[in-house]
Amino acid sequence: GDSVTQMEGPVTLSEEAFLTINCTYTATGYPSLFWYVQYPGEGLQLLLKATKADDKGSNKGFEATYRKETTSFHLEKGSVQVSDSAVYFCALRFPMNRDDKIIFGKGTRLHILP
Amino acid sequence: NAGVTQTPKFRILKIGQSMTLQCTQDMNHNYMYWYRQDPGMGLKLIYYSVGAGITDKGEVPNGYNVSRSTTEDFPLRLELAAPSQTSVYFCASSSGTVHEQYFGPGTRLTVT
């Protein structure tokens, strides 16, 4: 079935380091892809999205490119800050999904050390 | 604009007790969802609704019930609480066109 696989955490980095969180998906069609972020004690919020192959989503210095050939949507940031410490979820949705359901990965916890 | 609100924020239940988790959204979204998030795990869909009067089961519906009498409200009912229902519960909504889901702040439930 359709699924999302993302790298296990926790990921611990020093401030200003380069970040990559890997995400791959399995799907029979052409889904829309998302990254959601969950800050401590809060609900999830959309970080960025891409709706078709080769699209790049970006927000708050984070980027991810929809790669159909490798079925991937890796999250990157050039210089992380302590405030980026959170749990990051990769997710997908199918365009013809009548009930608007989203399939979430298990999440990757990110710790940024000052 | 409050978005998605959930009450209560925290609750401790004894085994066998019942309670209702409240969820309200003020964005006029047709689609609403209930998820649970266990420690260190991702989200699992419990129930969802595509509009007032329509509900459907997600991955893990056992032990829960929902109703959707209005567009704004989507309460989740726990009957006969069990320790396995200890979790953080999130309500979310979406318009069905933009496809972004908006989440509430969550309810942390402990069953002892």
C-alpha cells in the first residue's frame, strides 16, 4: 500500500550545521508531498509542500524537492538554529483523494545544540 | 480567528470511565479528523468526517465514537477507557481544496 518512510531520529546537530532529513514514499500514482513540523507541546503545522514532480517547496529556510525518479522528498536547511528543534513529519496525499486524507511518516525528532 | 481548538488540554481517567474530547474549528472546513499520537510514534487516524452528518472509520477506531452534527464541531467519545488509550489526541480540519490540514493543540490523556 501507499506509505511514507523517513529517517529515524533523533537527529542532533550543532547550531549553523547543514540539515538533511530523508523521506521516501511508495505510491501507485502521483501524490502531493508535504513536510509538517511539530514544536514542543503544539499540534502539527504545515512547513512546505510540493504538488508535482520537480517542484521545490520552501519556507523558513527549509527546502524539499519532489523527485519522482527516486520517489523522494528530502528536507534540507543550510544553517539550522536552536529554534528549529522539533519533530518533522513527511506526508503524502493523492489528488483524487475524496476524503482529503493524508498519510504521515513516523516523524523525525531534531535537536539543535547551541 | 482561533483555527482549531480542543478541550481539555489534559485529562486523567480511571479505567472504565468515559469522556468526550471536544474539537471546534471556525474556518468553515468540511473535512475534520481525529488522530492519536503515541510516544515516539507518528499519527494514527481514528475517525474522520467529510461533512456534517457524515463520519467514517480510520485506522484505529475501536474504543471510540464520533458525531458531526454541525460543520464546526467534531467531538470524540471514549467509552470504557483503557490504558491502551493513553495518548495525545489531535483534531485537524481541511477545506478539501487547498489540502493543508490545520491541527489543534492536542489533548494529553492518561488512563490509569
